[in-house]
Amino acid sequence: MKLPDNQDLTNLLKEMPVKAPKGYHYEVTDFKRNVAAFWLCGGPTYLYNGGECARTIHSFYNYKKRVWYSPINSKRVGGEVAPEAIRPYSSMPLNLNPLMVALLT
């Protein structure tokens, strides 16, 4: 797919704030107008999908506004997320209780 300024969607991978984990890679697909879906691909292969690599939604990116969004699921965009809060496996925000925050810091 092409962006409005005639760029390829794969150029959006350069704007990804994190690198893919070892053994994984990211794919970009067109989702809605001005929004691209980033998929994390790789890991184990499963019999139910014909031996293809497993895919999970990682995040959504509005390339017109340059804003990242966490996914609710693969079909719904969630809330806005700061680029520094995005992790390699997911951009969903962590829901930590105060004890977990104290242990992780």
C-alpha cells in the first residue's frame, strides 16, 4: 500500500521506537485511512495455520498525526501511547498495582 505522499508503508518501520526481539520481525499493513497496523511476526510455527509464522497485533500508527496507539484487539484502535512506553512485544500499557511498581523500579 502507498501513503498519501506516495511512500511505501515499509518506510514506517523506520519510525518504530523499538527493535523487534530476536527471532521476530514487524510487518506493516494498511488499516484505515491514515492508520497503519504493526504486526509482530515470528516465534513458533503452528499446525493450524499451515506452518506460517504466528502474527499478533503490536500497535497502530496514525502517520498523518504521527501518533502511536495501543490495540484493543486486531480490529479496534485503543488509546494513545507515548513512544517511550512502547515495548518490543506489545504497545499495550501495563496495569501495575503499587506493589508491582515498587518491585520493578
